Amino acid sequence: MRVLIIEDDTQLNIVLSEFFKIKSFDTVSAKDGIEAVHQIDYEHFDLYIIDINIPEINGLDLLKHIRKTDLNTPIIIITASLEIQNFLTAFENGCSEYIKKPFHLKELDVRVNNLLEMSKSEPIIISDEVYYDLDTETCFYKNEPVPLRYKEKRFCAILMKYIDTVVSNEMIHDYVWEGEIKERYPLRQLIVELRKKLPLDIIQTKIREGYMIEAQK
């Protein structure tokens, strides 16, 4: 397991690094946003610990950067800020946990263990014949995988990750197109073709908001 710790407080960075080494993690540290982006873009991690108030690029922008291409890796935001807007923005953009400083390492340990346990995903049941495997990002119909192209799979992945929640057009574009020019392949065209392949009409359109998929209750 690899963890990236993004914290500009040298002493806390050292403490967190030692904590994760004791837990047998391969630990990598960064002290500013630019250094962190380089690590994020060129290396693989199983967990991120991110302080909001770091130099160059703040922690919330790093969170958004990660979630543009990676929906699943757990991200814990840590901060001394009491601003409710930071809390809301963090969770709106895919934060897994949020811890306020100062915190006890035992609290961090419990939260990390819970997140890693939760990452062992159960299939999402859409209907009696349709389910989705989060780990492989595959939709199954009558126990057979539905063949989808790359962008179609990414579209399904972000809606399934936020199942029962309306996902905004902006979030969908950021994740599906990964920084490409969106106009080359309009979202509506993608959905029209995807609906032809998926069983049932599972994609719901929320006008001027986005799209969602509902799980079977």
C-alpha cells in the first residue's frame, strides 16, 4: 500500500510519515501543491492525505485534480480551518474523510482502516438482471458484461460512484474527457449511443443539472 502525504508543516509531515510506516505503508511526502501534482500524475497511490492550506496549489484544488481521473482512491482532507464552506466543497468534490486539526493519531487510524475496508466494493444492484461492479467498472446484464467503449465506461463509472445522486454536467465532462476538448464528442451524443447499449433506461436526465442512476431499493 502506498500513501501520499501532502502537508507543509514539517513536523506533522514527519509524524504522519512515521505513523504510516508503522502501518507498513510505502510513504511518499510532498510539501507544496506543485510537488504533489508531479507525484499524483506520475505515480500510483492507494491513499491520499491532503492538507487544505499548502503553498502553490491548495488542497481542495488537488482534490479536484485527482478526482478528474480517479474516483476511487480514498482521500482524507486535514485542516485547521473551521470554515464550513471548505468542508462542503471537499465533500462535493469527492473527499472521502475530513479531519480537523489538531487530531489524535488514533482517530486517523480508525478512519484509515474504515476507508480501506469500505474500498472492498460490493456490486451495485440496479435491477433483478442488471448490476455494476465498481472494482472492474463493468456493467453486467444477465451476468454477462455489457461491451462499452472507454468514454462510455467512464461515464457509467462516475454515475455509479455517486449512485442515487445527480452528477453535474461539469463533473461528468471533467472525468470522462480528462482535459480533452469536449466539443469533439458532445455529451448528448455519448448518452444517446450509451442508452442503445445499456439494458433498461437506467440513465436519468435531470434538466439543467446533470444525470443520475438509481440503485434498486
